[in-house]
Amino acid sequence: MPSDPSLSTKVNQNPYNLQFPQHSPPTMSPPSPTAMLLVSMLSLSSFLTIAHGGSFYQDCMVTWGDGRGKIINDQLLTLSMDKYSGSGFESKNEYLYGKIEMQIKFVPGNSAGTVTTFFLRSQGPAHDELDFEFLGNVSGQPYIVHTNVFTQGKGDREQQFYLWFDPTKDFHTYSITWNPQHVIFAVDGIPLRDFKNLESRGVPFPKNQAMKVYSSLWNADDWATMGGLVKTDWTQAPFTASFRNFNADACIWSWGTSRCSSGKSKAPASAKEAWWTDELSPMRYRRMRWVQRKYMIYDYCADRKRFPRPPPECRRR
Ligand SMILES: *[C@@H]1O[C@H](CO)[C@@H](O)[C@H](O)[C@H]1NC(C)=O
């Protein structure tokens, strides 16, 4: 269990004057037609049933950054950023439901202005997107974990947290579990956020669009740290973040079908796929509420300035 109570804060109306990304994180910058072509060729060649485990060589590719992103071995990848560019990688496959995990060690020291991302996103205009973004800070100050959920092109569902440990010292596990009823964001298995399927209340849920996994390290000192007041200190460059043990227990989407089970059903055949039916047990729910009470620093659901009427998914019942 998280134990450091010193970071404990109260959620209220954007007390830190937090800024939000005005746009989604970059998946590729600058756009590279060659990489695009390669991606589509590679995704055509994959029609496995269900992905288990993961390897950077097999499952991911560095898509931008001109050598700043490096696959070190099957289990380790690094992204770096300097004055001229950041870098990024993405999964070769598109997934429709799954549990996607990554261990990440963030830019240490003065990481102000840097943003490390780990997210899922579908293609096209009314896209779905599940975001983890990690906003760097000046030395010794906490990172912010920024989460957001886009459904059919609409986001504005930010929740932000501090972490209960220093994410630059060691690798920790960041996961997104996406099944037909829930999207659960977790850190070291402890849930931060549970976006439920509330189609019954008219809230669109991501369920038809397959998504790729993306990660990047980029400069966003126009908004990332203390609302853009703190700029990136380029004397510290290059900045590096490390990624380990990419793992996708997920249904792979290809040729217009989800190859999850042998039949027509979208559900995985094996009952062992616990993520397919994952929901928060009363105990994990209590843990999540505990994290939210102690470490959540922004909640769109509580922001009456932006939303005089809370969005429908924010109502408890
Ligand atoms: C950085 O640290 C300061 C001071 O503790 C805090 O106010 C701020 O929210 C932190 N994070 C970012 C991303 O600015």
C-alpha cells in the first residue's frame, strides 16, 4: 500500500492552476510516411489470436526521434529528448480490449517541461483514446500523473495525481485494463481510476475502435510544469526515460475482426483472461478511493468552473 502521507492534498477546483494539454500527445513528429507505410505493412502481416507477454522487437517499433529512441533488447527500450527532438514508439498491432502494461522509469533530476506518455489511441476523427501522461518537474518535486479518456473524439475528462513514490528511482508498472465494462488505470496494481461503461446514461464507451499503444518523450514546456511557468533546462539534456517489459494481454484486431477467440464472439476463449471481466473488488475499490483521497490533485468531476453541471459519468449513481 502507498504510505507516504506527506503528499496528501484535497481535490478542489484546480488549486494548482493546472494546465491541460491543448492537444493529444504526439504519436509521431515530424510525420514520417515511410514509417506509416511500414506500420501498415506490419499490421497486415499479423493475425495472431491473442497476444501474451511482449517483446519490444516483436511488438513495438520506434517511429520518430531520429535515433533518440532505442530498443536496447527485447525487454528494454529508451527514449530520449534534446533541444531538437523528442522520440516515440508504438505497438505494431492494434488491440480491441486488453490489459496493457509497461514498466517505466522517468527522466530523473530536473525534468521540468518534459512529458512522458503511455497511451492507447484509435485512428480517425472520432477517435477513442486512453491516456497516461507524466509531467516532469524541477528536481525533488513530484511528477504529475495525468489521465484522460476520449470517447468518439471527446475528451475533457482529466484526472491528475501525485505518486506515492519517486518514479525516477526505479521502474514501476503502469497499466491500462480495457474490457467491455471498464477502463481501469493502475500503478503497481493499485487502481487510480475506473472509467465505467455508462452507455446507459448516454456516455459513449470505447468499444468499436481498435487502438495502438503509443509512448513518447517530448517537450511541452509551454504548459506542462506549473502551467508553463517552469521551462525545460536544456543544459540537462539529453533527457532519457526507460521502458521495460511491455506486456499486452490483449485481443489483436486485424482484417476487420478481433482475433480473440476462435468463434465470432469478441470475448477471449480462455477463462484465464481475467482482465476481460476485471472490475474492482470491494477491496480494490477502497484502495482506489484511498489513492484518490490522498493523491488526486485534479478531478474534472469536481471542477464546477468548467462543468457547472457535472458530466453524466461523474454522478455517483
Ligand atoms: C511540481 O512541484 C510543484 C511544487 O511542489 C507543484 O506545485 C507542481 O504541481 C508539480 N508538478 C508540475 C507538473 O508542475
